[in-house]
Amino acid sequence: MSSNTRNQIQILGSGTSTGIPIIGCDCPVCHSSDPKDKRLRTSAYLTTSKGHKFLIDAGPDLRAQFLREKLHELDAVFITHTHADHVHGIDDLRALCFKNKKNIPVFTHHIAAQELREKFPYIFMREKLFSSERPVLGGGIPLLDLFEIPGEHPLVGDDFEFTLLPHGYFKTMGITHSKMTYFTDVASVPSETLDHLRKKQLDLFIIDCLRVSPHQTHLHLEKSLEYAKYVNAKLTGLIHFSHDFFHEELESKLASENFKVRPLFDGEHLFYA
């Protein structure tokens, strides 16, 4: 099967909420010259074998990520949760609305949907804020239509599965598409979810891995590897890194594991069935 007929996910960013390098940090990772140690906030761009293009999260680096990768088409957005590093670039989607002259659907779980309405009322409650008597002025607003999962929509048919996972006081939405699963910002994964993913025989398992030591709201290296080994995908890719890790050093360390796992990096393209 050629890459043109396969599903593809592109890593737009692989860094934690601060991005790497961190402003004002003097650590060796933040001063690394390796481009794979330069990490924008975690986000991804999914192109299905049917040609549909999905953005996973719209963080504050969205504009830079789209310009870097020369992206200008988008059919829909998935929002995993509403922390700032995953939604505070959402206004930059208006350029795509203007260019493509269409509204873009945004899919998320019901908790996040309500939080998006509260954070961005000018986008998601525009019918209450604007009218013919009080029109939108100036440069316009992103024309985004909010849909809660579960729910019916032609773009999120049988190929997608969604899982709510704990992330501190919040819930984050895991996304499975065909033979790929994407879990960012996860505190833990229930055993029944791991069992389900193991049975799916994934090509690609992308999972949160914030740092070396345990964290209250994120997975750390040991726990991420424990889950990865159990799910046993053809490849597990680690994302959402802090400045605990040099990319090359971590990749070398993980090469000794008896299953295929490695850190992902900004701009990387991965294919799956």
C-alpha cells in the first residue's frame, strides 16, 4: 500500500505547555542545537485515506505550525481538552474559514464543549452576541461550529473511537482512528481501555510522556512505557515532553526496549493502516 492511500498523522508539536526551549531557562535541553529538541506545543494534523484533514488541538503555536508545514486545508478540528496550550490558538483558524469560504466543525466531549462556549463566546455563542442589528465588525471571527461527541456527523463515522481519560481536574479525549490511537495529556489509562487497544493490534500508539519523575496530571516515562509495552503497537510514539529529555539521548535509551518505542518530534510524518 503506497503512502498516498494510507492514513497519515503529522506531529505539529511535541512539547509541553511551556514549549521547549522555555523562556529564560538555562538548562542544556533548552539550549540544545538539535532541532528535534525544539518543541512547539503538542498538536497533530491527521489526513485520512479518504482525503479528510483533521487538526487535533489548536494551541498557541497553531499559526507557526501551519506556516512551517505549509498547511492550508482543514475539514474539522478535534479538541482533546481545554487547557490553554491546546486551545489558545483557535482564533487563528479564521484564516482558513476565510480562504475556504466554509464553516469548520469542531468536535469535543460535552465537558469541554461547555468550557469552549465560556472561553470563546464570540466564536461558539455568536448567535447570542451578534445579529443584524449588532453585526460582526472589523476582521471577522472564526466560523467554527461546535459538535459534542458522541453524536452523528458524516466526518466522524465508524473509523473513529473516542475515550474520556483523567487529566487532573479535567477530562481529556483520546482519539482512535483505524489502527492509530492518540492519547495526549493523560494521568492514567484504565485497564479496560488498554485491553481494547491491545486487541486492536494498532500500527501506531501515540501517548503522553511528560517527564522522568511521576506527575499529578501527566504520564511519566516509566508509566508510558508500561502502557506501551502492554498495548504492543507496531510503533509507540511518545509526545508532550518537558525539558527532561534530549531527543537523541531518549531515542538511544529506548532502542534497547524489547518493543518498538521512540520519541516523536515536530514535523514528523507517520503512516498507518
